[in-house]
Amino acid sequence: MTERFTKWEVTEHLRTREDACLYLEACAEEDPGDGSLIRAALNDIARAGNMSRLARDVGMSREGLYKALSGDGNPTFATVVRITRALGMQLRFTA
């Protein structure tokens, strides 16, 4: 008997702001230091919601937001801050 697997899609599991915050926090903890997991998590969170509204709230075009959060994207820190704020989240630093 052959097992069949379906691709697991994280966006289907990011239903609440708390889900998104916990996911982003976990990705930040595991990020290798280049921001790639944080960028990917923000991309997933944006795709789980309304990308057009988020782009408008951030002050970017939808295409610009897609590009910034893509695998080849390299968003500025200011963009990351604007995205997190538009998502109703806060950046925190602890020692």
C-alpha cells in the first residue's frame, strides 16, 4: 500500500493574530541570523490574510510587498517594522 501525502500549507493554520504572533516568534528564534525565516514568516502571515489590504496599510504596492517578502526579497528594517505594525504586532527586544 502506497502512502500519499499532501503538502502542508501553513497559511491554512494562521487563523488568528495570536497564531501569527506565535509563528513569527518561533521563526525569529530559529532564524539563522540573516532574517530569512522572519521574512518567510511575514510572507506566510501576509498570504494568510489580505495581501492587498496589508500592502495598502504598509504604504506599498501589492506587487512591491510580494517582492519584498519573496524568497529573493530583502526588505529594509523599516519595511519589516511597517508590516508588523500593520499586522497589529509589536517588535520587542529582550535580554
